Amino acid sequence: MISLPSGLPPLDGRRLGRCLLGALLCVLVGACQQPRSSITSHLKGRVIVDSSAVAPEAYRDLRVLVVHPDGRRLDTLGHARPAPDGRFQTSITAPKRGVYSLSLWGRGGRERLASTEYVVAPGDTTTLRAALPLQGQPLRPLSPENRALQAYRNAMTMHRRLLTRRLQTREATPNVQVQNIRLTSSILWSLRDRYPGTYAAEFAAVESLSMLEGWNDSLVVARAWQIDSSSPRYVDAAHIARRATARLHGHRAALTLLDTLEARADTPRRRAGVQAARIRAFLDSMQVKAALSAAQQLRTEHPRTPWAQWARRVKYEANHLQPDMPAPNLTLRTLRGDTLSLQALRGRPVVLEYFRPGLDLYALQRPLRNALYRATRPDSVAFVSISTEPDSLVNRAFLQNRRLLGRRAIAAQGAEDPLVTRYNVTHVPTWVLIDSDGTLVDRYQASDFPALRQSLTQLLRAERVDSPTLPLP
């Protein structure tokens, strides 16, 4: 584990390369201590170089590196230096199952050649084969976990293309919308059978529920019962199922469902998340006293969870952050150095986004977010993204090779910054939709992204904004 020095200018590729090389050398010479790890996987493969196609020195002394950015620290999870024949193997140690960065470096670790997202999971063995020069070909780590991740990405890419094709042919009929939803949701759900127990398949299963919500709530509830309590998105499934049950059978039935899901949860953190869904149910039904009582119970039973932090501000949320209330104004400084206020954006809808660099959930959903941005015009919808990571160096490193379209800002005080607390955001990604009059439409978390897209579509239609390329859900 290393710490990047403070006060540095924005990272460029060379500086980032030196930082990663420092992390690598630190491990090689035993000068740094590896962080505690709870899981182990394996990475092996071969990197070959076509010396006739490129100067050999560009690919001399190759490195394969798996890291986890954690603030200004780079946790080195695994590293390998291929043998003369290009073969390598190494163990990967990580604090938890999730998506990390796998990269290939040349010139002794000074020049990054390629990188990709890579699932680390207990006992998973991944094979990586690469022929240099890559000529635009991506790195493709192969294992059950990483095949599942690729299948998830392929399904979502197909979903976006279907949306685009339908709009180009003006087939925006309800039947076509439902067919698109059913097809993508079915593919995502089927990953549970094709890649059982994998990280991406568990993620995709809950994503399929979010797509079906409001279209087939009976199926949503039936499938929610099949989400394992150890799923990384178990709480998201509980929130989706609660809303679907409320639409089908009413508020009391939704609370009964949450009682059962809370009892099934396998960790205190997940139980706290289900309790938060109960608070949200009370807020949605305007039962403020019941919401405050449930918030106090959550804070008492799970005081050290992020959900308890959110629950401490439930009274403020009930009084200031409900749909149809005036959206609290924010004044912020963008990464470009401009000063921006939400009030100045009135006259068009605003998608206010909160995110944190390096979060698995955001990494997997960022392409959908960018697709929604591209489907609108800057003069019809304003996207304002606020990072809850206060370190500007970390944000610049994150954005260096990742597109995040729209206006971007950093909450200098992190989760305690007024830019964040004014909207009571403790879990990211979170999106807040504000109409052209500055009124709150609703707020959406990771499990609600399809609902955000649908709400924005309806809002633009209602306001008769000309947006011919807007994707419909």
C-alpha cells in the first residue's frame, strides 16, 4: 500500500505510471506491507510480443499489475513479471470480492499498454493471453467470474443499441418498449443459470428486477425471493420488491415483505439496509412520525452503518426532500473552474448525480448514465455530477481514462460537505431529478436507474421539449 503525495498537479499518464511502478517496486523489494486480505484468486497466462511489428524496447521488461485505488493509496493486490517466454502466474489477494483494475505495463512499468476491469473472487482462476502490439484489441481475462462480467456488459450494450435502433426507426410504441425490456431482463436473469454464484450474475439479477419494475411487478416480487441473502445487491432487491409489492397489494403488504427480507439478511449491514427501505416506505406514504420512529430504531440497532448516518437526517428529508418540494439550491465550482448554481439552471430539467470514483456499482452503470446524457441535448437537460471523494488527485486519476459527460464538481469535505448533506446523500450512486421550475421530481439510487430514465422521458414530454433522440425505457 502506498500513499500519493499531496499538492501534486493533475495526473498525466507518465506520473500515474510512476505511481503504479512505485507500488510495484515497493512490493518487489518488500518495503511495503500488503493490506489485510480476506479472499484469494489466481491469475496466469502469457504475453507474447511480435518484434517484427514494433520496436522491441517498447515492450521490454513487461509487468502485469492488479491494483485497487483507495483514496490516494494504491493497494497492490497482485503483480507478475512474465518470463522470457511470456508466461506468468500470480496470486491475487483482495479485501473482498469485487471489480478491480488489471493492467499491462511496458518499459519496466513506466508505460501503460492496456487495462480492463477484472473480477476478483475466492478461488477463481483467470487466464490472460495477450499478443503485443494489441492494435486496439482489449485485454480479455477469462474465468467464470470474468466471463459473467463480459456477458453482463454485452447484454447492456445490446440494450442500448436496441433503444437507439428503435428511436431511429420511430418505433416508440408501448409494445416495442415492453419487448425490449423483457428481452434484456430475461438475458440478465439467465446469467444466474449460466454463471451460477458469480459476482456479475448476482449484480445482473437485481438489474433485471429494476428493469421490470412498474412493468411486471408480480414477476419482480417472485424473482426477488430468489435473490440470495449474500448477494452484494440484496438491499437493492429489497427496495425494488417493497415498491412493487406496495403497487400490487398496498403499504401494509410491503411492510410485511420487508419484515421477512430483514429476517433473511445475513449481515447487520444488510439488515440495516432493509430497515432503511421501511423508513422510505413510511416517507412515501407521508407517515412522518412512523418514519422518524423507524429511523430511531435503525440508529439504535445499527449505529455504525452508513444507513444510520442517513437515518439521522430523516426529519430533514421529510421536510425538504420530498417530491413536489422546491429543490434546495447548490452553488458549486466545477472542475473547469466555473461557478454554477442550480437556480441558474432553471428553465430545463436537471439530473443531479452523486458518485464516488472506484465504486463497483458506478463503474458498471456509468455506460448507461453516459448513454442517457448523449440522448439529450445540453440545452434541454443539465447533468451535474458531484464526487463525494474529496481528493482532487484521486478524481483526476479516475477521470483520466473514463468519460463522465456533463458538468463535474468535487465535494471538498466529502460526505459531510453541504453539497452532499443538503440532499442527504450517504449511498452512491444517487441521482436527483429536478424539473425546469426547480421542483423535486424524485431521487433514485442504483436500483432505480430505469425509473430515472422513464421519469426524465415523461418530464420532457410533459414540458414539450424537442428531444428526438431521447431513449425511452
